[in-house]
Amino acid sequence: MLTVIGEGLVDVVQRASGIEAHVGGSPLNVAVGLARLDHPVQFIGRYGRDAYGDALAAHLRSSSVMLPLGPDGLPTSVATALIDDDGAATYTFDLAWELPGLADRLAFMLQGTTLLHTGSIATMLAPGAADVLAAVEQAHPSATISFDPNCRPSIITDVDYARRQAEKFVTLADVVKASDEDLEWLYPGEDALDAARRWLKLGGSEGPAMVVVTRGASGPWGITAAGEAECVATRVDVADTVGAGDSFMAALLSGVVDRGLDGAQNRKDLRELSAEGLVELLVHASRAAAVTVSRPGANPPTRAELNAVPGQ
């Protein structure tokens, strides 16, 4: 079982051609991406008893994502995405992030979890961020931990706080993915790849096995104990970039699971992943992101769709 904990929300997408609403949220998108790649996955997050909440739950269930938590009395969170002429998205948010009562149920929910993923708003915004950190700490002895900061400076404006929060999760994570924009915001004036190199060292022998940096059209780059690797971005006609990083994250984790490297008992093998193995993971994840950007919204590929990409 794979577990994703984090925010789910509704993206209200504004284009020159009109307005559309799509279910989104970085962790939710990763959960859907993993499920579409044929992994059993549950999503631990909150949503309201409203039309947007009904849409969110239906979206998850349509991709066979399990929902152990029901709706609560708060409104479902909303992100408004403004799409420019180049297809890039700019976001504003109206959200609530808390998980009351989670601590009492968490041990039961995490039974059988071999990989726990989190990131983005869920790891930064109080009061829920503290619950997420506690969940990661509880899962760490038995599960692979993955983290994507997916920074939202319009929500978390204090970069020093955001940096401290990110480093807490990086220290506990086995697999870390960040965009170059994330790292450039968190570490002003520092080269993004140098920041990623330092992240690999956080936590010492218990820290990350790999840190991957997405760089848009420049292609992804990654580092493990075996060295550094990169690959060219898969070329496609871009509809928009909504959800691209989340599809990349899901496929990266899918590759780890497909290689039998999930679970705390496999940490040593994961840390010994070769540079060639890292390249294969980067290529696989890049192709998943390419499928997503080729069509509107956060719409990650199924395994069949990903296998149909040339070179898979």
C-alpha cells in the first residue's frame, strides 16, 4: 500500500477562452498519478461537505484511490490558476489545512504502508503541517518517505520558515524532488543544483537516497551516492503545465516501487542505486510529465498511456 498525505483542492482555471474547474492539489495529483500507474494508494487529506468536496472525492475514487477520511465541516479548498499565453500557470489560494483527530487513527491507517509521500502546502501551512510531520516520523521506521516542497510563495511568504520546514522533511525523506524554481526561492542567490547537493547530505546515513531537480524544458537532473545524472526533456506540444511536476513525482515513485525498492527494509538498496538506474527513473518520470503537459489540467497518464510513449 502506498499512502499520500496532503492537501486536495479544486483548481479554478482561468484562460482567455473561459473558466473551468478541475480537482487538484499537489499531493492529491500524486495519489491519482500513482493509482493510474496501477499502484494501490490511499489519500489522507481533507475536503468539505460541498459541491467541490463531492467532486474531489469522486475524482479520487474514479482513479481507484482509497479515501480513509470523510468530509468535514470546512469548505473545500480552492486554488485559482491563471493560464498565460505560453500555457504557464500562476496560482492564488483560498484554503483550510487541518486534520483534526488524525493522530488517533494514524497507526491504523498506516498499516501495510511501504511508501508515504507528502509535500507542498501540507508540509508548510499550520496547523496541519505539524500533523503531517508527525505522520512522516511515525511512518519512517517502516516505509520509504518521499517529499516534494512544491513551494507556494503566495501562501507561505516567509522564506526562512519555508526553508526550515523543507529541511525537516528532506532530513526524513528517502526520495526528494524539487523544481529549480523551488530551490531558487528557498536559497536565494545559490545555484539550485548546489542546494540539491547539500540536501543529499542532510540526515547523514538516514537522509535522502536521491534528490531530483526538475528544470522544465532543460530536463530533469538528479543525484545519488553513485553520482549525478540528467536526461533531456521529452518534447511535446504544451497545452499547459498544470500538474506536470506531480505526474513526474508519481512516475518517479512508481519506478522506485516497480524496482522493489520501497519499504524501510530496502533503504540500503535504494541508497546504492546506480547512476544508470537514476537515469532510467528520470527518463520514465520525464515521459509521464510530457503526457500531462500535452493535455489540459492535472491529468496524469495511465500505465498503458505511459507505456505507449516512444522509447518506453
